[in-house]
Amino acid sequence: MSITPITQSNIDSARKTDLLGLTLPQMQEWLLERGEPAFRAKQLYSWLYQRLVTDFSAMSNLPQSLRNQLVQEANIGPMIVRSEQHSKDDRTRKILLELGDGKLIESVLMLYPPIGESNARATVCVSTQAGCAFGCTFCATGQMGFDRHLTSGEIVAQVLIFARELRAAPWAAKGLPGSAPIDHITNIVLMGMGEPLHNYDNVLQALRILNSSEGFNLGARHMTVSTVGLVPAIRKLSQEQLQVNLAISLHAPTDELRSRTMPINKKYPLEELIAACKDYIAATGRQVTFEYVLLAGVNDKEEDAHLLGTLLAPLKQFAHVNCIPVNATSADFKPPGGEAISTFRNVLFEHRISNSVRAERGDDIAAACGQLRTHFEKNRKQQ
Ligand code: SAH
Ligand code: SF4
């Protein structure tokens, strides 16, 4: 456990209200308590999410007295960027953030050039917890243990940091002359540190804030929640009026194999998990993505692919498998070679399971979440 020194800035940020954690109605309420009319909340929302400002003094249509009060009582996602790394091709950018209480988290921006009919994309990979309680053996975050849940404001702030960066310096794919530079975030994936559905309320609140048409206005269909497989929370999510995408970290086709790398499987074994996915599909009519981290010699055999095809067959066209060659975080796991990956995928196609493979990216900047923090903490200890 790390001991966080108590500093004046920690005390200040704990005392103030983080505006990024408030929905529009909550901001109206907060301002009302301070004698301000409701329309001020819309103005404030627009400064925060459309103009992307970080400084109350820039909010020129708010009265000076309110701006002064905001300086005293509120802040805008208080966190410090401790380190930033760009991959050589500049398409993956990773930041290490220090939160108000000194905890460290990572966020990543992934930039994709336009391909055929589809436009360029800018996707933020967002953390939802500092550390993680679920201990998957191939995951750098899982090896750290759990620090705490992130607040909704801390989740929203990660997206805004990259949104401001792109606004200030739009990105254009090199070698594609004529393609319009991209200056805004198009997608978010909750695939950073932590388990989103373990921090259910704060995560849902953050997604609603980012979705608000009066604010950041990011469509729910451009948001993906990835889960280790918390069955009751998956069932709860299926009842929300928010059309987000669901990704399940499956990573093995049998209980025996899954329990070896993912301790959560003992609590929610495959039969229960797949049943919850089936009900989710029935309730939402939406496809579910199954993430499958390929670990050479562990879960990448032809037989594993057949078992996976059989497991997912009842979900028919509503199941999609995303094959992810593991980012080696320790000597224990290695990604399979290209041939093993294509054999695995072909077997899935034989079972009529749609599938894709995640292009490896950002290896030169320790892309798997948790790795940057691990490196940073190792260096800090050595200093
Ligand atoms: N806790 C959630 C979301 C964060 S992890 C979950 O587990 O789904 C996001 C994705 O990255 C998950 O599919 C996870 O299994 C995967 N992942 C973890 N460690 C990885 C590694 N070393 N290489 C590739 N993917 C990894
Ligand atoms: Fe946690 Fe997801 Fe990593 Fe598992 S893969 S330890 S659930 S962050």
C-alpha cells in the first residue's frame, strides 16, 4: 500500500466540487444552492464540454462574482499529467495521470486513419479504477491489486484531456494527403485500468455525462464497456436506457482453462456468463464482442478454437470474437505467431463466428494498460 503525503493541494481538491462529475441537472442544483439561475448550468456545461476550457477566468459570459466563487469552490478534473509517451508513428499516445490523492492511472489515445468508407477515428482508452481487484494473470493492472474506484469526474477528465489535445493540434494521417485532420474524440473504450462494472454507478454516471447532448455529446454507440464477466452487473446493464457496446473478456473456452488465468471464473463460470450474454442480447438486440487474448501454448490451439466456436454457437450472429495477441507483460506469456492466429480464426469462421484480430500497436510505448505505471513506479523506487 502506498502512503500519500497530505499536501495543501490534496486538501484543496478534496474540499472542492469536481464539476466534471456532475450531470446537467446536478449542476443546475449545485448552482441553485448558490443562488444562480438554471441557465448558468448550460453555459458552464458548454464551456467545459464544447469550448473545453480549464480556466474559470475564460468563461466570459459568467458574472465575475460567479467566476470568483467557482475558483473558491470548484475545480475541473484536478489531476496532473506525470508522463506522456507517443509511439513512433504518433498514433498511440499514452499518459500517466496523478490523481488528487496521489494515485496513478493510465489513459491512451489511439488514432486511426480513414479506411474506405469509414472516417478517421480517435479513441480514448479510459481507466475506471486505480488498480484492479480481479487479478487476471496476464494483465499488468491485475498484478498491482486494487487501490480504489475512480469518481465519475476522474473518468470524464481522462477523455477531456485528449479532447483538448486534439482540438489544439488536430491529427492527420501521414501518407494520406487530402484526408481531413481529426480534431475531436470519436469513441471511448473502458479498457484501461480497472473493472468498469465493479465501479458501476460512477461509470454509468460518467457515460451519461459524456453522452449529454448539452455537453460533450458523444453517442452511446461510440462507447464500449469491457468487463471481466460480472454476471449480475451485466444483467443490470441490459436494463439501462443507454445503447453502449458490451465487450466480454472471455479468453478461454472451458472453465478449467479460464479459471487458470482469470480467478473470477470460479465465481461466475462460463455457463452463467454465456447465459447472461444471451439474456443481454435478447433484452437489447445488440451484438456482444468477446475479447480473446491469445496466449501462445495456453489457449491458442485449434482445439481451443473449436471449443470456442461451440460455446458461442447459440449466440449466432450476435457474437463477435476479437482475437488479441497478448502484450507480453511478463516472461510467462507470449503472443502466438501469425500462422497460429490465422488457423485459430479460420476455425472460428468454420463455426460461422465472425471475428477479427486486433492490430498490435504502441508496443514501443508499453501499450498494455498498467505497464507504464509499473515502469514509472519501478523507476521511482530506484531513485
Ligand atoms: N477489466 C476490464 C477492462 C479492462 S482490461 C476487462 O478485463 O475486460 C481491457 C482488456 O485488455 C481486457 O480484455 C483484458 O483482458 C485485456 N488485457 C489485459 N492484459 C492484457 C495484455 N497483457 N495483453 C493484451 N490484452 C490484455
Ligand atoms: Fe482487471 Fe481487466 Fe486486468 Fe482482469 S484484465 S485484472 S479484470 S483490468
